[in-house]
Amino acid sequence: MSHSTVTSKGQTTIPGKIRKALRIKPGDKLEYAVEGDHATIRVHPGIRSLKGVLASKKGNGMSFAQVREAAAKAARGREGTR
């Protein structure tokens, strides 16, 4: 099991093994959920979840609102895979 130390300012370094497993990159946002004495850390999908969404011709002829809804739907679908 990996561990890290918390500084007096509440900061810690996420071990490299964990960063690699979660594909955490500099600037990523993390989400925390606390249940009793356990916490879950998750990488917030942010803009990364939209990678490739508009790179195909699937959106041709779609309005901006339709493209935005399709991107949101794709992001929601990818949230469960992390």
C-alpha cells in the first residue's frame, strides 16, 4: 500500500505509482468523497473527457447545442470508466 505524509499546510505528494495508475497529470483537478473514515480520490474528467469528441465527422450538420449535448453525453459515459 502506498502512503504519503501531510505537511503543516495540509499538502501531500501523491505517490508516483498512484499518479500513473490514475493518469494524473499536472493541472488535473481531483475530487474527494468521504465515507466514514475512508476517502476516495477521483480525477475530475474536466476538458480531458472531451478529447477526440469533435475530431470525427459525426458532428457534421449538427447545431452547436447538439454538439454540446453530445459532448456532455460522451463525458458522462466516460466518467463511469475511470
